Amino acid sequence: MVFSGSCEDQLAIRALNDSYCDAVFRRDAEDWGANWADDARWELMGQTVSGREAIVAMWSGAMAGFSFVAFFAQVGALHIEGDRAEGRVYTQELLEHADGTQSRPVGRYDDVYIRNGGRWLFLERRYTFLKG
């Protein structure tokens, strides 16, 4: 089974992913950063960034290179044990670069989530580029 854990926890982790997508569309660094644990790690395109503050700084810098970003995600798997969970999330983006060119990458995140203060957060996100 690719989904395990309580329906309440599964829904909360799906809401976390939805909040992440919404913040990307709105280019809201504060809301986007609120989805990450303080000691989170993000592996993206050969780079590893540790700590929420550094992750948000990297994301903000990357977002500056786009005139428009659309970000969609589909949860493919969740396995929840207590206050820790692992998941697989598929992504599709529409990126309009500052020079007007567009790209449409499709990727996958392999995630580790942690419940902190009653809220699920990203502890680790490892991105794999699939096509685009």
C-alpha cells in the first residue's frame, strides 16, 4: 500500500503540499518558508541547502529569475509513523524566465515530513528532474 497512516495526518500533509504550491504562485517567501522545519534540508539540482533561513534565501534568489511561476503538485505516496512521515510528490511547473522564454519541468520530490507543534512540516525534500 502506498498510503498509510491516519486520514487526518494524510490530509494535513496534503494541505502542507497545497500551502507550498499556493505560496509559490503568490511568490510569498514568508508563507513558503513557513512550510519548512527550522533544521530542514533541500536537495535541488545538485545543490543541498540546510536550514529554513538558507532554504528561503535560495528560493527567493531563484524566484527573482522568473517573471511568472506556476507550480502544481500531486501526492503519489505517504507513509506515516507517529510524528514522522515519508512521501513522494510529483510536480509540474510552468516557468516564464526573465528573458521571456518558457520551460515546463516535471519532477518528483522524495520527502521526509515531521510533526512539530501539532503541524506537519518539510524536514527533507529531494528533487529529481524527470522531463522538461
